[in-house]
Amino acid sequence: MRFVVVYDACVLYPAPLRDLLMRLATTGLFAARWTEQIHDAWTRNLLKKRPELEFVS
């Protein structure tokens, strides 16, 4: 049985930490999960630092 690990916004942003943790999850040792609210929080923080990345539809 694999462990389920919930990634919070503070580990999804910054990118180097997110990359490391995503790579670890792909090994199959555990399953990575996060909520829509967590996703919104890390992308909101990214856009504060990098507003040029904002998608305009």
C-alpha cells in the first residue's frame, strides 16, 4: 500500500522543491495529492512574483 502525501502550496512553489517532490512521487513510493484551493494558492503566489505569466483569454 502506498502512502498518500498532500502537497501544500509552500512545497508546490518554489519550482525546485516542486520538481524534487514530483520526481519522488513518480518513483511510486507514495501518491502526491493536492486540492484545488492549494493549486490556486501556489499559482496566485507565482503570479505575484511573475505577473507577466498571467494568461489572458
